[in-house]
Amino acid sequence: MSIVSRGFHGRARDTRHTLPPGQYETTGFPVLSAGPTPVVPHDAWQFTVRTETGTEHTWNWDQLMALPSQTPTVDLHCVTKWSKFGTQWQGVPLDVLLADVESGAEYALVHSYGDYTTNLPLEDLLDGKAWIAYRYDGEDLAPEHGGPARLLVPHLYLWKSAKWVRGIRLLDEDEPGFWESVGYHDYGDPWREQRYQGD
Ligand SMILES: Nc1nc2c(c(=O)[nH]1)N[C@H]1C(S)=C(S)[C@@H](COP(=O)(O)O)O[C@H]1N2
Ligand SMILES: [Mo]
């Protein structure tokens, strides 16, 4: 994989300030977690990408901090129908983390500390569309919002933005994650209102 400079800039500011169908705007920042908030100290934090052939690439916190980051401003859309405009983040684009990862996989299954998973096509993590985010609104990302670090993939419903992210498995075959396996849409595009399987 290589960094595509076109998309690297093109999608970093995904702010339309327009509501997708069926959404309403909120100015708060609701917390939605399926279980307890895991405690992950920086010195214990690791992020691992495992390819379809089993090769693993692991970064610790200091290595993540040493990578080039971006400061995207994006709109968030939760499947429970709230949207929040203009949220400001800092994070490392997945393009940077995956640049030296040899893979022909088409799918990704994202894992969190605490066992949450979510799936998406690998291409939806690339070309400036997704980050491992560790700062929100000028401060370290709060634990309830996914700190130390969460996936941020704002062009899909927010359940795809796994909090407390610990790794990504690259897969030849699509594999449903936590919400996808209980009836939520496999892809989850808010603009096409893909909330549930069959939408
Ligand atoms: N690990 C983990 N990530 C998660 C969740 C979760 O329960 N566990 N909930 C998802 C859902 S449904 C939403 S809407 C967002 C909520 O993010 P927030 O709590 O920062 O608003 O996180 C997503 N990421
Ligand atoms: Mo959600």
C-alpha cells in the first residue's frame, strides 16, 4: 500500500454541516458504549495490524506519537439519530500506519480493548478517510469517548469509529463485527441511511 497524496488532503475536512436523512443536530457529545470503559494506560497501549497472511505490525504509544498526524474537523453521525457538526480531532491517518503493510486484503475487522469489534472495507480506512485519533477539541481524548485512542471514520455511522482501538485484522472475506452481527448494516453510510441490514 502507498500513501495517495490526492486523497490525503482531499477528505481531511469532511464537514458538510448538512444533516443526513433522519438525523437531528445535537451540540452535546453523547456517550454511547456497549460495556464498561476500559482503562488503558499509555505505557500499556499497543496497536496491532494483522494481515491476511498473519504478519503483525505493532506500534506502542511513543511510536504512535512519533508519526505524522492531522487535525481533521468532521461531522459525526450516530445511528441513534444524533449528528454533531464540526468536531475537531488530532490523529494519525490510517494511510500512514498502513503504508508499509503488505496486504491484498479487501476487508478490515477493527478490535477494541474490551472486545468491541466493527467491520468495514479496507478502502474506507484509506485515502484520508480514517484516523487513529487521540485528541479531541484540543485535549487528550477522554476515556468515555475512547481514549487513549479511537478509530475515527466519520463518513460512516459512528458505531464504525471503534473506541479504545487496539488493532485491525485485514481479511480476504468480510466478517461482521459486534453491531453488524445483530442486525446493523454491514456498511453504514449515513447519506444512504444504511442503519439496518436490508436498508
Ligand atoms: N469499543 C467501542 N467502540 C464504540 C462503541 C462501543 O460500545 N465500544 N460504541 C459505538 C457507537 S454505537 C457510537 S455511536 C460511538 C459513540 O462514540 P461516543 O461515545 O464518543 O459518542 O462509538 C462507537 N464505538
Ligand atoms: Mo451509535
